Amino acid sequence: MKRIYSIEDACIGCHLCEVACITEHSRSKDPVRAFLHEAVRPISRCTVEEWEGGVVSLSTNCRHCDEPDCLRACISGAIQKDEAGVVRMDVEQCIGCWSCVMACPYGAVQRNLKAKKANKCDLCPDRENPACVDACPNRALVYKEGSQK
Amino acid sequence: MNYVIIGNSVAAVGAIRGIRKIDATGHITVLSRENHVAYGRPLISYLLGGTVTEKRMPYLPEDFYRKNQVNLLLGAEVVAVESGASRVKLASGETIPYDKLLVATGGDPFVPPIEGMNGKEKVFTFTTWDDAAKLKGLAYDIDKVVVIGGGLIGLKAAEGLSQLDKQVTIVELADRILSAAFDRTAGRIVAKKMKANGIEVLTEDTVVRIDGEGSEITGVTLKSGEFIACDTVVVAIGVRPAAGFLKGSGVEVNRGVVVDDRMETSVAGIFSAGDVAEARDFFSGGKNPMPIWPDAYIQGDVAGISMAGGQKDYQGGLAMNSIELFKVPTISMGITNPELGERYQVLTYQNPEKYEYRKIVLENDLLVGVVMVGNVDRAGIFAGIIRDKVAVAPFKEHLLAPDFGFVHLPKEIRSSLFAPQGKAA
Ligand SMILES: Cc1cc2nc3c(=O)[nH]c(=O)nc-3n(C[C@H](O)[C@H](O)[C@H](O)COP(=O)(O)OP(=O)(O)OC[C@H]3O[C@@H](n4cnc5c(N)ncnc54)[C@H](O)[C@@H]3O)c2cc1C
Ligand code: SF4
Ligand code: SF4
């Protein structure tokens, strides 16, 4: 299956992937409305980490694991792997117990404290390429066939 | 191939998926004593407290059993395993033959004899959907509850009852609550929060008598002599492996059903997984029960693959718990209460005002335990470091940082996890 990979040396630490992710998962799909006016602002599913003020930075994201630790830990069954291999979370079913946060070795599940729901990458089902990949100005994110690693 | 699985919870689900990875056509029969499809057992306290509805209890998509061609028999209790004849016997008298058998029966609540308990109506245990439904159904008639046992199940029952505005007292024999998962500091922080929410927590004491008349409870008497008025008692002292029916089968049962790294028991063709099993520990290499949800799934997966003739070894059980009580999230994993002395090094950070705490336990150059209270974000990164035995020397001073992440790890590790180059990518 296609996965998102991250090229650390190309990452400029601008966080635009996070903005794109939040926007894509908002109601309005408009960044200004999503950030200013929506009651529960989505949390970015990718996480840009920085070191020493940006000397090192990279965007970390879900690996859509072949054997997902998040799925095995989820006590409500909110996390399932679909036929294409995408590891999906049903936020309606999620009870906010954070077992998936405890289990994911990639740190790829986020806590939305306001909604008391976990969220994770869904590879943007409504788009051809995930929003983060399209948004990166320096092509530090690539979407291509590959293993989980 | 004819697979029979006893129990229909998370270990069974892991096993069904494990079998189907290898064998698409073999017959799978699942026998369950309970009258429900697989459900999120830990959700019963949420059901009691009213934060989830019955509709959310089923653990699997509706078509799971059909898609995986599983013959699910509910209300079917196994009373004996006749290993010589390769069949199991049900309470109804019916026998069911198997080629490969999985024992995934979990635990039964342990209820010690307590003076005055016999004949009392409102004495409950709290491990099943039906237990929660029963308590909820009688809630109108409950005011004051004593919960015996301050482990995970006791605390979760207490939280659910308190959400229904019941007055709850927890009585715990040890010197702190959740002594299995928490260290002293984390236990104290959570106890403080429980008390702030009106729950009484009594430690180093236990219930010696249930007082009352006829079927009514008027209170309990503690070992210390104290009397606590109540009308309901929840017994949550612990669970024991549900393995009584294995008597006479030849399967070795110690503190649980003893299994090897393929989850096979002492009798060839009979496997076991989940809370009922006693498998290898990640750190010690010795065998012990590991009664947690994620491990039950993983053991089920290994068992299923082994039963279908595939090869997969168990990596060893790693204790991990994510427990949120009264909005204080906590995550603990690995060795959280290390013995004092030279062997372990402990790093801590604490801010009690904000209910925040973090503890890191190191053994030589390896991470072996973590406790997080308050900010639990990305805790799984630590789980990965423990499992992969990553040497921590290069980033040790960052382990307590609130934003600890992959940037602190050596670049090779980051690249191997996230970068596009590499053989398969
Ligand atoms: C209130 C509560 C909260 C919990 N919270 C958490 C949590 O937050 N995180 C966590 O990791 N774990 C939690 N746990 C523990 C977790 O639920 C267990 O680790 C997990 O359910 C074990 O799964 P299992 O498949 O081994 O067995 P179980 O879930 O125990 O299921 C075994 C099934 O087998 C059936 N059975 C038993 N004997 C027979 C027989 N003779 N014939 C037929 N069927 C039989 C039983 O009726 C049961 O349905 C909690 C448990 C409880 C009770
Ligand atoms: S959230 Fe984590 S464990 Fe789950 S599929 Fe993504 S990377 Fe794997
Ligand atoms: S927080 Fe939600 S998705 Fe994560 S383990 Fe709990 S119920 Fe499952």
C-alpha cells in the first residue's frame, strides 16, 4: 500500500503539513475558519518535531502498520484496519482511554482533549494525495508504495 | 482443520484473525459462556457511569463473525476438556470435537468467604457486561457502596458508581491503590483526585464482616474495628484464571495455563492465550500471567498463527496500562516499582499542583519502565524504546522532557522509521 515517508534533510520546520492536516479534517476545510471559529479545532495527525530551534526537524506520521499496536491496544474496537490496509479510527466509537497513545511506538496517535477523542492519520480518503504531502513546500513528504518499516 | 476456541473476548478475536492469516477455510467454532458478541470488557465501567451506551459495547464490526466464517455458540459453557478423545464437553452435555483447541477463558472474579456475606442481596462482582447492567438496574435502590479492593477493577467500579451520584468508599489492603501498576507517587496523586471527587479511600485495612439483617446490608466492619454504613458491597479483590474445567485434561496450570512461546500448553494441540494464560515475561524470561487487554490480543494472534501451522514467536509480555480516573490520565509500562539499590536508575519530574508526574526507570543503558501522569502524549514512543532495547546513553538527559520525541534519538533510528529510502520502500 501507499504510505507517507518523511525526508528529514528536506524538512524546513515550517509546520505547513500540520496546518494542511488540521484544515483537511475541519468542518469548513478552510484554515481561517478552522483555526478561528470551529468549536473543536481538529488536532494535526502529523507531528513536526524540532531540535535546537530547527537545526533538525521532521514530520512524523502514522505508518499504517501491518500489525498495528494501536489496534491491539484499543479496548473499544474503534480502530480497525480496512481492506486496503489503512488503519482507521471511528471517533464515534472512541471513548478516549488513550490506550492507543500508550501503544503506538511512532507517537502517531494524538489526544484531542476538548473532544476527549483520540485521532490518527486516515490518509485523507477524500483526496488523491494526503493534504500534508501536497502542502509541503520543500517536498519533504512523499506518498508512495512501501513497507511500514 | 477443525479449530475450537473457548471464550469469545479479545484473545479469541486475535486468534481468529491469526488463524485466518494462514488458513482461509478451516472450521472455527467459538464457545462462549456469556450471551453477548465480543465486547469491550473495560467499557463496563463507562456503561455503568453512563458515558457509553449499550450500542457502543460490541467490540467488532457487525459482519466480523460472518466474514471470518466463525460458528459462534453463545451461552455455551465448557465443563471439561477430554484431551484423549480431542473433544470438549458443554454444560448441556453436548460434546464438540476439535483438531486444535484454544483456551481463551480469561479470569473469574475471586470472592473470598466473608462473614455475613451469605444471603445478602446486594453483593456484586464487576467483570462482565451483565454485572454492570445488574448494578445499573438496581442503582435507584443504592445509596452507599463499599468497594473491597483498590485495584483497576475496584477503582473503575467506584468511578462508575460515583458518576451515578452514589457515595463510595474503597477499602484496600495494601498501603496504596493500584499498587500493581502505579508507584507510590502516582498512587498518591490519583488517590488525592479520587478524594477530591468525594470517594473515600481507606488503605491498609480490609472488610472482615458484612453486617445487616436478612438479605439487607447495613454496613461493613473493618479489620481496624471501624464500621462503615452502606447498602451495597462490590467485591473487587482480583481475578483468577478461569481454568477449573481443565482438571483431568493433563494441561499444566500454575498461576495460569502454562504456555510456551507459540502459546501451546503442556498438551500438544491445546493452546491458551489472554488473561487465563501464563506466558513468558519480557524482562525476566520467567512465566507469569499478564492480565491486560493488548497482551491478550497479541497472545491470541500468536496462538492463532501457531494453531494454523504458521510460525510466530511471542516477544514476551510487557505490562502496560492506560488508566484515566476522574480526568487524570495515567500511563505506566514495564518495571514501575524497581527494587532499591544499584541495579536501577530512576529519573523523575513532578508538579503535584497540576497532577503531573513522570518517572523513567533505567537498567544499565536500557529503558525498562515509565510512569506518566497528566501529560501522557506520545507515551508509545517509550514502549517502542523498551521493546526494541534501544541504548539510551545518547539521549538520556532528554527522557524527562515534556516534548521528548524522535528528534532526540540518533538519526539512523529516525531514518529507519520514517525515511523513504530502504529496501522495501
Ligand atoms: C472493569 C474492568 C476494566 C478493565 N480495564 C482495562 C484497561 O483499561 N486496560 C486493560 O488493558 N485491561 C483492562 N481490563 C482487563 C481486560 O479486560 C482483560 O485483560 C481482557 O478482557 C482479557 O481478555 P481475554 O480474551 O483473555 O478474556 P476475557 O475478556 O476475560 O474473556 C473470557 C471469556 O471466556 C468466557 N469463559 C470463561 N470460562 C468459560 C467456559 N468454561 N466456557 C465458555 N466460556 C467461558 C468468559 O465468560 C468470557 O466471556 C479491565 C477489566 C475489567 C473487568
Ligand atoms: S497509529 Fe501507530 S501503531 Fe497505529 S498504525 Fe499508525 S503508526 Fe502503527
Ligand atoms: S482512545 Fe479511543 S481509539 Fe484509542 S484505544 Fe481508547 S477507545 Fe481506542
